[in-house]
Amino acid sequence: MDNVLSNTVERLSRKAVVLLAAAVCLQALMLPAQAQVYPAKSVRIIVPFAPGGSADGAARPIADRLGTVLGQTFIVENRPGGAATIGAALVAKADPDGYTLLLIPGTHVLATRMLKTVPFHPFNDFTPISNVVFVPNFIVADKRLPFTTMKEMVQYAKANPGKLTLGISDVSGRIAGHVVAQEGNIDLPSITYKGGAPIISDVAGGHLPLGVGSQVSVMPFYKDKRVTVLGATSPKRLPTMPDVPTIGEALGIADFDHQTWFALAGPAGLPAPIVDRLQRAVAQVLAEPELRERLHNLGMIPAEDTTAAGLAALMKRHFEKNAKLMDAAGIKPE
């Protein structure tokens, strides 16, 4: 009886092993097939900001082109609030099937350094897909003030302590202002606004000495010469504003790069074949001259390294660099 039971258990064990092996092989075969049929329906790109801003400006033309390349509609869905954490939390909890994606800003990786309570882990709960664009900011000044360059601004601040304040709308602007103040050895307190547009309007109206804003906010005032554009936070000058120096070159600060960026990510556990298919599609559309020109006109620089590994490395560098600067600037979670 014992031998019969033993033999039966052995046969069942062998059968279980065979079935398990077959299941593993089937799953391995299904992954490439999954990528071949993906996307089989419309895809949502969650933008964690209100419509009309830089994030929206980047997401919509890219979503349109991805839809054409991949043969399905890519829908941009705005979910603002919570310093971009509401939209991100939605994606973190989504099924990792490639049908709910997130446009992440550079500040995404700093969420736990900015907020006391964050409903996700900025790294562990997401799958990097591709960097999309870099978005430089600009420091602008009231034209009534007696300076037109960054160096002259620093000299004025030293001669007139307490006269200058800097309007900012996010942590990127505050960090850039901190570095300028540190390098220039000046006091440059910041005032927080809810968006870049009102900052530039207040500077133009004489209500604010200095402000930080994106090209979308700055360009109309730059064209009409209603503000003085002192410098860009990018490492290179922008082709749309070639006469505006970078802050690094204006103040002689090596490796000054405090632009933000927007990238595409999915929930944790997104299958590699789907990541690869999306990444290749992003690289393809960002190489299109018409889309590149459109993004340049919005003050955005299309990413050159669009690989998932490149985005993962960028996220890590951005966190490490800015976490140190936030500590130095005394920026605490709120």
C-alpha cells in the first residue's frame, strides 16, 4: 500500500513539475506576443498638472504622434493637485499593462523631500520608460531696475541688501535661486506663487523685482521687451532666445543645470517588451522635425537619450543632486 501511494505521489509530482515548466514557457512566449499586440486599445497618459501648462504642452503633441505610430488613441488626462502626487498615485496603483502611463516631472523624484506624506515611492512604484523633454526656466527682472545682466544684478543686490526678492512657483525655481544667491554671495529670498504666468506678470507690472518662469510664460514679455531676461537655467542657450545667456555662463558657474524635465513612466512591474515598444515609439516621434520644432517653440528641448536605462539614471542623478541642494537651502518637507 505504501509503495502504491509513493508511486502515485511521485507521478503527481512529476506531472506538477511538467505543468509548471509548461506554464513558465507559455508565459515567456506570451511576453513578446504581448508586445506585438500592444496597444490593443486606447492608452491614458496621466498629466499630474492642470491643462495649459508646460506639462500639458509636452504631453499632447507627443500623445498625438504616439497614437499615429502605434495605431491606438493616446488620451491625455489631467489629474492636478497635491504637488503632482494625486495623478502619480493613480498610476502607481494601476495595473501594469501599459494602458495607464504617467508624465513625470523632474520634481517627481523629490516628492518625499517636499512633502511629509506621499502615497507612493517615487522610484519603487514606477517603471521608467523614456525621457521626453527638458524644460529650462529663466530669471527675469523688472525693466525699471538699473541692471540688465546677471552680474549687474548681483552687484545691485550687494549694494542694496533687502531690495530684491525672487518669485518662484516650484522647488526647481527655489533651488536655482539658492545657487545664484550662494555663488553671488547675496541674499535672495523667495516668494512662492501658484504658477509661472502670474510671476512674470508681476515682474512686468513692477510688483516683483525678480521672477522665475518657463519660456511659455516669459516669451510674450520677452518679445515685447516688457521684462529683462537675465539668464536661462539650462546648460546651453535656447535657439528660440539665442541672445539670452545661460546663468552658468553669465556668472561663470561651471555645470550650472537647473532645468526641469518631463518623462514617461508606468506602474511598477510593467513588462519589458511593452517598455521597449513604448520607448522605441517615443524615440521615433522625437526624431520628427515638425514635432521637434513645435517643442522648441514651447521652450522645450527634446531628449537625446530616450532609453529606459537613461531615464532611470537621470532620475537617480536628479534626486542626489537636488536633495543636497535642498538641504543646503533649508527646504523641508511640508
